[in-house]
Amino acid sequence: MADPKAVLKAALGGRRDAERDFGRLGQTVALDALSKVPAYRRWTAELRRAMEGLRFL
């Protein structure tokens, strides 16, 4: 399994401009691909539970 941090560094280069980098990632990453990442699935499940607890969903 590839190291996610190494993959991001290779994709984005060594810059430290998080706002620009995350903006670019947001425009290029497909949600169906992101849904394969266990940490992302856990985060979305936790977010859903929190929103349901607050009656947003």
C-alpha cells in the first residue's frame, strides 16, 4: 500500500501553500475514488452521525 503522505507530496511538490494545494485537490479528486480511503469513509460516517444528532439530516 502506498504511503498517502508520500503520494500527496509527489503530486503536489514540496510547496507549503495549503490553501492553493487543497483547492487544486478539491477540483481534481473524484469522490468515488476518495470513498475508497478508509479514513475518509470513517470521517464521512462520523460527520453524518453528528449532523443527524443535530437534526441537520
